[in-house]
Amino acid sequence: MRTELTNQELLAGDFIQGDETGIPILHGRKNVPQKGVLWVYTNGDHAVFSVTRDKNGDRPETFLQGR
């Protein structure tokens, strides 16, 4: 979960570096692995992590717009 303070600190910095990597997300009672994506955004001092079920290119754009 992202905190608004950390988001504001990242967005106020001189640069933001972002990356994503595929991860398994365990789902249901039987913990069946499904595809997931771990997103990280950092300015070198602070980092924000987000997990989604897709690799939609709108994710970084939405983050940079502060939503």
C-alpha cells in the first residue's frame, strides 16, 4: 500500500526511477499461482512498491500523475 507522504516525496524529487518484474501471486484456498507484476518507483532515498495482476503501461503514468 502506498502512503501519500511517500508518493509526494517521490514526485517532488529531481528524478524517479521505475521498474517492474513478474512475480507469482498465490490465489484462492489452494494458493494457485497466477501471474502478477511488482512495480517499484524510487528517487534513491524513498521507494514505493505496488503489485498488480497485469503489466498495463498505464500504471507508471497513473503513478506519475499522483493518482
